[in-house]
Amino acid sequence: MEKFAGIVYSRRLILSNNLYLQFVKQENPGIVTRKNEKWWKMLAAIIVFVLLVKTFGVTSCFIPSSGMENSLYKGEGVLINKWAYGLRIPFPSLFGYHRIGKGAIERGDIVLFNNPDPIQQNISLENRDLFISRCVGLPGDTLMLNCELMNSGMQSFSPDSKSLYAYPSEKEDLMLSLLKNVSLDDNMLVGYTKNGNYIRSFSHYEYYIISQKAENQIKLTLLDKEQKGTTYPFIIPRKNKSVPVYPWNIVLLCNTITFHEQKHAEIRNHTLWVEGKPVDSYTFHENYYWVASNDPINLVDSRLFGFVPEDHIIGKVWRIWFTSQKERFFQCVQ
């Protein structure tokens, strides 16, 4: 009987405890709700803070291609300093182009910008594709460009900029062995010359170490010198400055005036016409820049879309925050 009584007693205790818990919940139904509200408010505050930082301070993006090797590698995540050249006011398509503060883009800077290609003219500026390239021409600069719009000047803006080299096809096995020996085995063959030689792209440093390892067993011929051809002076438009029209820059100027200056321009009988009048020069209303990839086989630069207007520039590529190479983590991009 005592055991039975004990069991009955314990059940009553449990029952009374359950009733107490239910009583507490009925008396204080807002306890759990207030805790949930607190967590939701904290989460919302974090989201707002991140959005504010990305909009008005530093944003992030990933490198989608190999065009900027060896400065930036495909798949790496980089931070963009939006204040480097002055903060571009968000939604310029709605509020117009304005900047808070002002900073000068320097020759050699790697910049993030919106795609200036005419095919995206119907898309608002802030929603266009994002590109990363190195600035090699500032407003007012004169670049010597060949028929492929490649810079033929002797000045090198980065030791990581690449050039195309050709070598005999029978040396391919030796080349593959050398590339593996210097940890460049991911360097891919990019093409062939008319006489059957193989073509690869190397930076100045890569060319140097391969030449040292090859010990004159492979002759690397710089294709840029062979294919350079005739070069012409291209003036990068500067705000309120006149740019003369020449046969070699007439198409480039016509496209820039049409798509970025928002003026009607066309070419008639080798003459540039703007707003129905023939002109031999044009005064631009905005600053423009010329950008180039490190790798000459990558065409996502000014060779494809021409001058980059100042209002398309978002910021300067600052540091690497995601990479498979530990020594490159949080490294300053140059």
C-alpha cells in the first residue's frame, strides 16, 4: 500500500507540476513572443548594417575569369573601396551622377566599374554587369594603339601584365615539363601561329623564370613585336577638352558620343557628323578612362567596349578576402 500510495503521490506531484507550467504559460503568453521579437530585431539590424556598409562603404565580388592573372586569380574574392575615388551616390539612374568626396584614379589602379557596352544601354547603370580591369589611360592621356586597340607603348604598368609568346611545337613536351617544375602547370595553350608554332601567355616574371629553367632549350618569341604593325595616337577624352577627329579614331569617337554623350552622331563619307553638323573635333562633357586586362587574350576591356565614362567607375579593388592561396589572404591588390 505504501508503494502504491507513493506512486499515486508522485503522479499527483507530476500532475500538479504540469498544471503549474500551464498556468505560467497562460499567465505570461508574451514571454516566448518577446524573445522571438528580440532575435528578429537583432537579425534585421545586422542585415541593415551589412547593406549600409555594402552600399556606402566597402563591397565584395568574386573574380569570374583569368583575365587579371597574376594580380587576381579566378575564384578569388576581393573587397572594393567605394571611397577611393569618392562615393558614387547610389541609384545614379534615379538621382543623377554625383560623388561624395573626390579622389583621383591613378594609372595602374585596378578598378571596379559597370559595363559601358552599348548592348546594355537599356539597363539602368547600377544594374549593369560589373567588370574589373586595370586603368592604363587617364583623361587627357595619349596612348599609342595598334589596329587591335592594344597599347603599344613601352611603359609597363604591372609586372603581372601578360604577353603572348610562340615556341616550336616540337618543344611542347619540354615546355609542359618546365611549367610543372615551376608550378605553372595550369597555364593553358591559347593558340597556334600560321607556321604551326604553339602560343602561350606569360607575365614578365613567368617569362623570366621559364627562360632561366629552359637554359636556351626553348626559344620564346614575343608575338607583340611581330604583330604590332602601325600604331596611332588615341587621346583619352577629358572633360571640357576638345579631341581631334582622325581616320583611326572616328569610329571610337562616334560610338562614345552616341552612347555616352547622348548626342546623335554618325559617319558620312569618312566625316564625323554630330547633331547634323560635320565636325573635325569634339569637346567632351565627361572624363573617360582606358582599361586593359593583364592577359592579352582576354577581351573584356576597352578593346571591346571602348572608353569607360567616369560615372561608370564604382571603386578601387582593395584587398583579397577569399583565396585558395594562404599567403594571399587579405593581401593588398596592386
